[in-house]
Amino acid sequence: MPETSAVYPGSFDPITNGHVDIIERGLEVFDRVVVAVLKNPKKRPLFTTKERVRMIQEIFASKREVEVRAFDGLLVDFARAQGTRVVIRGLRAVSDFEYEFQMALMNRSLAPDIETFFMMPSVAYTFLSSNVVREVAGLGGSVEGLVPAPVLRKLRSKITGSKKVQIP
């Protein structure tokens, strides 16, 4: 049987336990998941693209079936370059649905051979987003249990390293 693979794109600024949940459960469906870290010049990320890629690589260092790559440009072009026809997207709530539905339809318009695979996070992570993590951490709150340990260390370092960290 041929290997099945999927791309899981996002800014991952930072990656949360909700993202990790989707990746791990994605591996129950696909043989390989390529985590595609978006370089978006329109956003002011807290972590550089290289930092985000390194953190995700550290989190999944023991899982050879998880690859981490930075990308820019069209997602469908990136998916094809990775040899996959499937894009994984997480849906936390109804509020995510409209945007994700529009993106899936646009991707289908650009590349009819590429499918979008929607996954719901585990119940414990339905409220969780990178924006919430950045905001809480930036205001001095605890995000322990919401992000993997390497991310927690990097957040603490970034926030305590500069008293006036701008949380985008």
C-alpha cells in the first residue's frame, strides 16, 4: 500500500498543545504529516520562522513521520512539492468554519486534486489558539499545560528577556 501523507499548515506562533493534538491524531490517519510553517510578511510574529520551525522539530524529534518545513506562497503549490494531495485543517468552533470553508474552496478552485481534511481538536483544546497563548503570556499569566515544554521555555525566555515584549 502506498504511503499516505498530509500537510498541516499554519503560522504556529507559537505551536500549542491543540496543534500537537491535531498532528498526533493526524498520524493515526496518515503515514506522514508535514507541518508547514507559514512565512507571512503581513504578520508580526512573536517568534521568527526559524524559531518556530526549531521548536516544532524539537517537540517531534522522536517522530520521524513528522517533517517540519517553512513555506511561503500558495499552499497548494507547497502540498504538491511535498508529494501530497491532502491538507489538514483544524476547526475549533463554528467561528473557524467560515474562514476555513472559504480557504478550502479557494484551494479546490486552484487545485481540484488536493483535498482538505478537517479535524476537530480534543475537547480540552477547543478554546486554545496561538493568539490566546501570546496574550496570556504577554500579560504575565501562566500558559503551562497549553503549550509543549520547549515552547513554554522559549516564551518565558522571550518575555523575561525583554520587559516590553510586543505581543502581536
